[in-house]
Amino acid sequence: MIIKEGDIFWIFNQAMIVVGCMILFYIAYGILKIIFLEKRINALYSQRDMRIKSALQNVWKKKDDMESAVLRIRALYELQINELERKRRFFIDRLPIFY
């Protein structure tokens, strides 16, 4: 059976191709968002690591005592955990496909 352009099956076929492409683009968009989220999280980790290194160098150079360095590092971890949780909620709320 030859399907002609005016046939309802041809129209349905074209609609399914369009819907399939839309779904693929939406999935690609979600993957790109996750990749960029991962890059932002890595940037936060590197900032935290530099601050921790600075705090430990101050202890090593006898500029600070160990207790203040431990408190500063603990505050950095808590700050980063709060920031990561906020960013995670921000992106997950915008990606309903990944629930």
C-alpha cells in the first residue's frame, strides 16, 4: 500500500517525528544543564579547597592556632553544603524529567 501525502497516516507519521525530535532536544537540554551544574559544583570545591589550604598554611606558619583553623574549615564546609543544596534545588526544580 502506498501512502500518499494527503493520507492521515502520513500526517500522523510527521507529527510523531516532530514529537520525537522535541523529546530528544529536551533530554539533551537536561544533560547539558547537569554538565554545567557539575562544572559549577567543581568550581565551588576548588574555591573551598584553596581556602582550606590557606587556613592550614596559617596554622603551619604559626599565624593562627589549630582551633580557629578547625572552626574556619568547618564553617567553609557548612557554607558549601548549604550552597550546593541551594543550587541542586534550583536546577532540579527546572528539570522535571529527572524526578
